Amino acid sequence: MILITGANGRPGSATVREFARRGTPVRALVRDPKKAKDLRALPGVDVVHGDMLWPETLESALAGVDRVLMISGAGPELLETQCTFIDAAIKAGVGHIVKFSGKDSVDGFDNEKFRSTRSHEQILRYLVASGMPWTLLRPSQFMHVYFEEVPDIAGSGELRLPLGDTTMAPIDIDDIAKISYAVLTTPGHEGKTYPMTGPEALTMTDIAGHISEAIGKPVRYRDVTSEEKRRAWLAAGYPPPRAGAFAQLFQERSRLGRSSVDLTTHERFGVEPTTFAQFARRYADVFRGATDYAVTPA
């Protein structure tokens, strides 16, 4: 049996949907069962309730599980959450953990500089030291994070971010889900790291142009300062630690300035990479402000 944790989140739910689409049974771990109605409606999906921080809640979820896709929400408890879960998985006899992490597409980005990214590096060291067979998935920025900018895009026709001429290479979560499915259902991935980006390095002016074309209305990029954007995030209800972490992240991206494209993992698993133009057309109603969307969990 394969278990996917964090199954109510964006990458987790996308991977669960990919299993359902392929007709492959999968178990989905959620912390809040009230939010799992859509997952329960999918064929072949066994939704279980548990908290990765509390091993006593995981016994039934881990029973009979051979492989796990380990995902949990970013935040101050990320390190403790995933290390606790690794211990529980070892105790339950799980044979392989596929850790979902991240790798910024910006050249020279150092994950050890920032708390959220540094936590992933610390978890990986813990996982390797545990002796558990492991695989690491390292996608770049999700295309879906641009949903966060919908209020400005739909309200004023502006994409406001503190990035200047920096390029990003965002990836579609559905591409990640296809790759995750392949890693979880085929042998030979132990000890391997799979980085992945989208197929293009784009400026925010490029991103705004693709959104504009998709929705049929002008959208322009307006460069703002990190402090201005931090205040906007706070006004939108972001917790202060999250708003501060985002501001630091964007400052570093702006300082470094250039992203590289890496499609080796797409090619390895035969996944056709989704362009941002295709993504924007698929979610045109979201970018118009006409359809609800899920915000990134705090």
C-alpha cells in the first residue's frame, strides 16, 4: 500500500487525483477530515485521519504501508513534524519514504539561509541517517502560487511582486503529481534526488503577459519593494512569520536574479512539461476572479 501524507494540500491532493485517474489504489492521510470530501469521492482512495506530530494517531494509517510520499505544511513545526513521522514510519515497518521538498530555480539560491528551506535540509539529513530507503523530489516554485495575486490581477490589472527583472521557472503541480506517481509505483529510485522546474525561465512581465492573454484583459507587472509587499501580505491576513519569511525569500531571489530550467526529471519519466501559458489558459476563470481558488496554507 502507498500512503500520501498532507493529502488535503495542493501537491498531495494532485498526486492522490493522479492515482485515482490511473486506477491505482492509494491511502490519503489528512489532519482535518472535514476538508477531505473531494478526496473521498475519488475511486480507489482510502482517506485516513491522523496527525504527523502524534504517532499514536498514525497506527492505522501506516498499517501495511510499503511506500510513503511525505508532505506536510510549511511552518515552524515542519522539522519536528516530519522527523516524528519518520520515526513512526520506521516503527511501522515502512520500506521507503519519498520526501517532497523544494529547490528554488534561481541560480545560487542557498537553502541553508532561510528557516523554512533549511528545515527541509535538516529533515533530509535525519532521514538519511535513519537508514530508511529514501528518494527526494525537489520541484521549483509552483505555478499555482500566482493565484495569491488574483485580488490585484482581477481588481487593478496588476501583478505586484518585489522581483524586478528576476526570472523564475515555475512548475505545474499536475506535472509534479505525474512524476510522483511514477516514483511511487516503479522500482529503482532509492537514494536518488529528482529536481524539476517548469519549461521556461520567465520574468514577472512575461508572467503578467501570459495571464493577460489568457483572460483577455490587460495585466501589467508592477515592481514593488519587499516591505511594501510584506505589508500587503499582512493586510491580506498572512501570519506575520509567513509574511516575513516570504519577504526574505523574494529579496534573495531579486538579488540573485536568474533562474535555470531543468527538465531532466520530466524527460526521465516521460512527462510533457506544462508551459505557463497553458496553465494560465486552464485557470483563466481563477485569474479573472470569477472562480474560487484555494490559497496556500499558512
